[in-house]
Amino acid sequence: MTAIAAIREDGVVWIGGDSAGAGSYSIQTRRDRKVFVAGEFAMGYTTSFRMGQILHYHFKPPIPYENEGGMGYMVRRFIPTAKKTFEEHGFKREGDGKQDFGGTFLVGWRGELYTIYDDFQVAQVDAAYHACGCGEDLVLGSLHTTDAYDMSPKERIVCALRAAEEWSAGVRGPFHVVSSKR
């Protein structure tokens, strides 16, 4: 289930998501949104609504130290705080005893776009857009194509989510788009 699309442009990160809740052979339209803003952070998630609820309602990103930012902050401070918050609120999957697993979500912060994968690695892609969820490939294809057109980030994201809805059984509108603060 899910299609989350993100674009970074002019110091702002835009993140959009669908409203599907899918499992087995059923699908429902959810009112709780998969994209939200928490202070300076815009986030969009896949994997689990429980994980997203913890991120949205319990997770408090640590305040960066002076002159701290970027990948170092995300790896050293953001991820350990997220892992601790997941564990405190009942969302932790254990692997082989050496590795914890969470879920996948996109984070926009201070004009940068980060992808957090289920093993808690932090990734940044070279492209000014990224996606996650079962509609990821469809969204990426659309964002790649619309990169050549004069469209706003929000228009491109909605276009990409509509493409994913058309071709994926796990994606459904309505679509919601948020942006990080500049």
C-alpha cells in the first residue's frame, strides 16, 4: 500500500501521499494522513499506520546543536531518537538480534530530502525528488517526466500520485501535500 512522493525545490521540500489502507485483498480510504509537518520537518510514511502515528504524535526531533545539520544530524541524533520513540510506543521489529527494523519514510528538513529505510539507514539521492511505497516506481517515472515541464512541486506530486493510483492496486486518493518550512 501507499505512494509517497517528494520534491525539493528552492529550499523547500514538498511531500505528498495517498489515502489507501490496504491489506490482503481489501483496501479502504483512510482519513488519517500519511504526510504531516512537525516543526521544521515534513514527513511522509509507508510501512505501517502505527509507525506513522508514532512519528506524527509522539516523535520529537532533537534540536540540532549550533552549526549542526545535514546527514550527520540525521544519522547521529534523528535516527537514535526515532528508534527510541518507536520502542517506547510499541513499534519495534527485531531481526537477528543484531539489527532493529522500523519502516520507510521520507523527511524534508532545511531544504534537504532524506529517505529513512526500514533498517534505519539514511539516504539522499542525487535527484531533486524521491518516493516510497508500493507506487514508488510509478511515482518516480512521473516525477522524472514532469521535471521537464513548468509545473509547481505540488502539481507534479499530485500528477505522480494520480499515475500511481491509475496503475497500482495499493494507491488511492484523496491526495494530501505538505511542505517543510523554508
